[in-house]
Amino acid sequence: MNRGISRRFFQSAPDKSNLSLEAASGSDADRRLFRQQRILPVCSMDRVMISVRGLGMRLESGGRPVDVLTGVSLEVPARQFLAVAGPSGSGKSTLLGLIAGLDQPTTGRIVVNGVELTGLGEDALARFRGDTIGYVFQSFHLIPTLTALENVAVPLELAADPDALERAQALLREVGLEERAHHYPVQLSGGEQQRVAVARAVARRPTLLLADEPTGNLDSATGKQIIDLLVALNHNLGSTLVLVTHDPALAALADRMITLRDGRIVSDETGNGGAA
Ligand SMILES: Nc1ncnc2c1ncn2[C@@H]1O[C@H](COP(=O)(O)OP(=O)(O)OP(=O)(O)O)[C@@H](O)[C@H]1O
Ligand SMILES: [Mg+2]
């Protein structure tokens, strides 16, 4: 089921239950990142990470209701790299936000990592997000009063990591922003802010990484660096990766691609072109 790089990686790995990034055949950046990470949590390829059933989202726009998502059903196995494509306004960001529990759907059911999100209270949802999800927002959502370093350290500090600042610094190095650590978001370019947002999202090695056009503002060299980072998390640490992208080259790295149009899934293809 896993294709491309991921298949090559797993074929070359003697023991899937005990991998480290250093043992992986990725780039130098892959190997440096999370160098303290030794053990991969054991997780079955058959486990379902995301189960979405009959999802509908109706919002008010200009005083009238608009169906932003209609009848969306989707099952994503743990460890899958899923690309989400579709024209502007087709509902990609809305779907990601619902999977992260940032919004409640109008209809339908969402279960993520065994937790039913629909009906959970705000506190429980916040805990679920902190423990399970890394999110790269399309518009970055950095905290304007914190420096780049502090923004990346926030999730680590919330998790009471005693080495939060050191680890945040190492993550900024991985995204090529060591020199910008003490700059505030307003002092950073769009692409630099995007890289800070990616570093923050991956800081806790999330079980599920949701990335909304994470390379949209990046030149191809920097974009590749970010993709290497996300793919390393997916392949080597076993994070499930759901990535919204308009870039066909990036989508081609994925195990599977769904396409949304007018709030509905209109195609669902595996990496080798067959139906999922
Ligand atoms: N809070 C809101 N209130 C009303 N309409 C909304 C709201 N948020 C999104 N929409 C509408 O829902 C539709 C889907 O928006 P969404 O942001 O999910 O699209 P998208 O596929 O991510 O687009 P893009 O590629 O431009 O980011 C759009 O028509 C948008 O105008
Ligand atoms: Mg969007």
C-alpha cells in the first residue's frame, strides 16, 4: 500500500518497530532532526487514523446558507501520506479544520485516532489537539507577540518539555532559520513565517500532521527542505500526513490523493493511479 520513498524505506528497514531517523536513508536534515528520537511507537498499518462519515458543513455567506462540504466520507489508515487537491474554495481548509476539531460539522461524524470529535467539549478538544495533532495553517497563525523561537517552543512548553528552547532552536536550524530565531513574525517574510509554522507543527512529532499548503510561499529549494522534513516525519516516525497542495510534483510523493470540488470528493486515487 505505501509506495514511492516510503516503500523503499520500509523495504530497506530490517525492523519497523525500532527505527530512528538517524537509521533512515533520508537527507542530512532528516537525520539531524529529532536526533534524540530513538524508538518509533509501534503502530499497525491497518489502524484507521481518520474516519469521516457523511460530513456536511453549512456556513452563512452574505446572509444565505452555503454548503461548503457535502456528504464527505473518508478513511485514512495510520501512516498514510494523503494529498488533498482541488480548486480554490472547494473546501480543503474547511475539511482540515474539521479533522483537527477546530470546527464542528453541521452533519456527520469524525473519529481521529480513536477519538470521536463530534460532541467533544472545547477543553477535551484542546487536549486532543495538543496530544495528537500538528497543524500548519494556510495563513501560519503565528503568535505576533512571540519571537520565532518562542513560537516554536510553545507546544513543547505546554507539554512541559524541559529542553523546549533548545529543541525549538534545533528545529529552526532544520528549516534554515537559525539566524531569525529572535525575530517577531512581522519581521519575517511570508516564506519565513511559513517555515516557523512548520517547525512548530512538527515539534512534538505529532501522530497526525495536517499541513495546509505548507510550501505555498516557498521557492523550490526551501520548499524541498520543508517537504523533506514532513516526509521524514511520515516515513521515519510513522506520522500520518494529510497535506493540501496545488503542486502536482508534491502530490506525486503521496500514497494517495483525493480531489475536492464544490465540497465533495470527486476522485480518490492511490499513488500508482488505481482507485483507493
Ligand atoms: N467562516 C466562513 N463563513 C462563510 N463561508 C466560508 C467560511 N469559511 C470558508 N467559507 C467558504 O467555504 C468555501 C470553502 O473554503 P475553504 O477555505 O475550505 O476552501 P479551500 O479549498 O481551502 O480554498 P483555497 O485553495 O483558496 O485555500 C469557500 O467558498 C469559502 O468562501
Ligand atoms: Mg485553503
